[in-house]
Amino acid sequence: MLRLLKAKLLFLLPALVYTGIILYLSLINLADTPVSTLGMSDKLMHSGAYFGLGLLWMLFGIFSFPEKNLFRRIIIISVAAVAFGIFIEVLQDTLTTYRQLDLYDVLANTIGVLAAAVLMWMLKNYLLSLKAKINLDLMKK
């Protein structure tokens, strides 16, 4: 049982840390960081960041819970990730003077999360077989 808990933490910890990093980077003044010199589109960075966020939380959802209602779980995680992005945009508008709410950022975040959801759904059979193999290996030890 302890081994299975460790396997869940293997997915939960990166998702929590990544979420914290997004929150932190979303509320600091980026003008003082190297991010402003990357030359990438702000919206591309948003999509990529939220693709990663959705991916990590969906992997946690797939590997930590029974296979039942997998589609529903992906939808719930997607909605939660988009809601988190909206929450951050509101925080930027209310807590900072150097950031503002941007609906195009919300759209870019949503596109990133949806891309992660589509990828997870496309890879679901592979991921479920990998989950079964990992669980079997953990039970043997």
C-alpha cells in the first residue's frame, strides 16, 4: 500500500510544484526577468504553460484513480485548469499594478489545456496499460 502511495506522490508533487510556479510567475513583474527577452509570443508561452499544467494534473488523475469515468475526470481537470487561469488573471488585475486581466491570455490558456486533454484522450489506452504495468510491478515488490 505504501508503494502505491509513493506512485501517486510521483505525479502529485510535480503537478503541485508546477502549479505554484505558474502562480508565482503570473504575479511577479516579468519586466525584471529574462522572460521578457525570450522573443516568444506571450500567448504561445501561455498555451505552453497551461498545456503542461493540464498534462501534469491529467497524468495524476489517470495514474491515481480507478479507470472508471476517465473521460469525466479529464473534463473536470480541464475545467479546473481553465478556472485556475481565469482566477490568476483576476488576481493580476486586482493585486498588481503592473499586470492586467487579458481575455486573450484566458483563450491561450484554454487552448493549451484543451490540447493536453486531446493528447491524454488519444494516449489513454497506452497510459492505462502503463498504469497496470506499474501497479503490477509495485505489487510484486
